[in-house]
Amino acid sequence: AQSVAQPEDQVNVAEGNPLTVKCTYSVSGNPYLFWYVQYPNRGLQFLLKYITGDNLVKGSYGFEAEFNKSQTSFHLKKPSALVSDSALYFCAVRDLSSNTGKLIFGQGTTLQVKP
Amino acid sequence: NAGVTQTPKFRVLKTGQSMTLLCAQDMNHEYMYWYRQDPGMGLRLIHYSVGEGTTAKGEVPDGYNVSRLKKQNFLLGLESAAPSQTSVYFCASSSPSRDGYEQYFGPGTRLTVT
């Protein structure tokens, strides 16, 4: 079965420090991978995606993610965290079992950046 | 370009009442989706549509119905609301041919059933 796992419910970092939010996936075939961010009382906003090409993907707000096929991971990273990065982050993978555009979402990781 | 909009933003229902949530997108997207978000459970797909006049069940379809009479609109109906349907509902749309399956989300509807 296809799935996405975000092993950490919450990640705490100090402002200015690097941050990593972890995501692992399980699909049969070449994965389409996504990261979304959700600020309080808002909808999900797209951050970045990997479909093919360079394993290091750059996205919005200074975020990047590294696709690692051997470890089936797609961790979200940022070199220097900001307090304003505090939010709920979702990793998602395209459902390859059908041509419906469906995404399978992880449970979400709350990022808390402290001043 | 408003993107994806949802109506209403908030609603309180009594058990057994019915309501319809409206989702509209102005990006000419073929695919549309309804999700519910509950604490600790991430996003769960309720129903989806791959084109005007077509709908299909997602992961948690029971108690909900949908319709897509126009390409730009996707309606989610609750015929007889139950407290278990208290949740935040999100609509999303995508155009795989243009955006590689990236989904665009609306701002959400917060529904409370008492």
C-alpha cells in the first residue's frame, strides 16, 4: 500500500538554527512528492515538489527538500529558521494506483521556532 | 484570480440538520477534491471529481454526498449532520496536465455539529 509517514508530531528549533522536518514514503513506481504548510486557521499552501531531476528541490520561503530514493525519504530543510516559520507542515505523495490526481498526506508535523 | 474559495467559512448545525458547502475555483482545473481535517489525523479525502459531471468516493465518504454540475464548482452535502462530522473541511483543485498534480487549497470551512 502507498503511504507517507512523518515520524515527528512536533519539531522544536531555535530561531537562526537549521531545521529539518522528516518524511518517508512508500509507493510502487517513481514518486511525485510534495510539501505543504498550514498556518493557523488557514488552508494548505504549496511549498515545493519533486517529480524528476535534481534531488535537491528549492521552494518558497527559503525551504528546500532532498529526495533520497535509497532511503525513500523527502526531508524538508531550511538553513536558518524564523519564528514566522512556525506552522503545521504536511508531506504528500501522489497516489500512483490511479490517474485521479489524488495525494496521500502524512499526519503533519508541527514546527515550533522559538526566539 | 481568486484561486479556490469556500462558502461558508463557519457553520454550526444541530444533529440531523442538512447543509451544503460550496467550493469554487477560477483556474479551469479539471480535478477537485473535498477533505476533512481532524486533530492528529491529517487530511482525509471524502470525495473527488475528475471532471464535470463525475464524482467518486474517497477514504471517508459515508454521510456525505457531492455534485459537480459545473467545472468550476464542487458541492459537498451533509444530509443529516452528526457530531462526528464536526471538522474543518477543505476543498482543493488541480490540473495534472499543467501543474504536475500540485493541489491548490481553499481557506476551509469550520463546521460544528451539536
